[in-house]
Amino acid sequence: MNYAELVAAVNSYSENSFTTTDINTFIKQAEQRIYNTVQLPDLRKNQIGNLTSGNKYLTTPTDWLSTYSLAVINANNEYTYLLNKDVNFIREAFPDTDAAFYGLPEYYAIWDDNTFIVGPTPDSNYSVELHYFYYPESIVTAGNTWLGTNFDTALLYGTLLEAATFLKAEPDEIQNYSQRYTEALSMLKQLGDGKDRTDAYRTGQARYPVQ
């Protein structure tokens, strides 16, 4: 389901003709709700950055929301994964800022919404690999997205639920959309939080009781 098809479906189901501004808001709210409920591979991103010798701060990507992992890559292309700590821990563990105490970073913390702090302070220039959670481009601007193509039921009923709330629809209508959205989200979670976390070789195929 692409953007035009989604808009047409929402207008048809709700028997309304929403303004572009309103329906775009419904869609983006539904996407945000889904993206914060299910951990999908489409929400993962990888980026290579650089730590500078003597500088303990690392700028986060503009679309970064949370971190899956942060690794330092040394001159031999060996990865060292940093442990996430609080800023206070890094300040207390590495209080001396003299160059004699610089080294390969072992820890990182969120300094602010744009910056990480690492400890110890880098003793050389290092490449870093950040694996992180972000919001992919909305179907509103992209036209086509992974969610719309592969799991349009969750997106459709999530959008309809937002629209019904906006319209102050009858309770039974909202309940119906809510139930359909919950069912679609449950199936999506089986994929994102279940099947994508295992394989048949290690855990066997999923088995369900036969009635």
C-alpha cells in the first residue's frame, strides 16, 4: 500500500474526506506508535564516524534516537564494543584530563541529545561504528515504505484509529478499529520481536497447537 492508496482507504473506511494536513498527521502518529512498539530491522541504521585524539566527545547522527551498539575500530581493524555508562561514571573513572591518561575508549555515555562522551579520552584518531534506532522516512513524503509494502494492515488500522479519535467517533467504532489494530500489531510483533530474533537452525520452527 503506497501513500495514495492509504489515503484513499482511510477516507473510504471513515466515509470522510480529510484535509491533507489532517490525514498526514494521522499517518505520522500511527507510524510513530508502531515504531515505538515493535523493533523492526527497518528501524536500524549503521554509521561510521570518527573520534579525534584528545577529544572525548562524539557527535550523534541527526536522526539518532537510541543506541544498539557503539564500537571503536583500531588501526588493525579490530572492533572494541564500548559499554554504556552514566556521565558521572565516566567523569569519576577518568577524572584526569592529562594526555598521559589518554587511551582506547572503553565506555560511552549520552552527554546530550547531540553528543556522546567516551572514556578514557582517545589517545589517537579512531573510526567508530554506531548501530542505532531511528525513524525511517514517513510514507507521507516517501510515497512507499517498508511498513506500507509489507504490513499495511497495521499502518491502515493505526491511521484509522487516529482518525476516529479525531472525529470523536462512536465508542463501538473506535473499539473496532482498536481491536483490528491490536491484532495487526500482534502479528507484526511476531515478526519483528520474534521471527527476526531467531532462526530455524538454532531454535526450530515456530509451532502452534493444532485444535
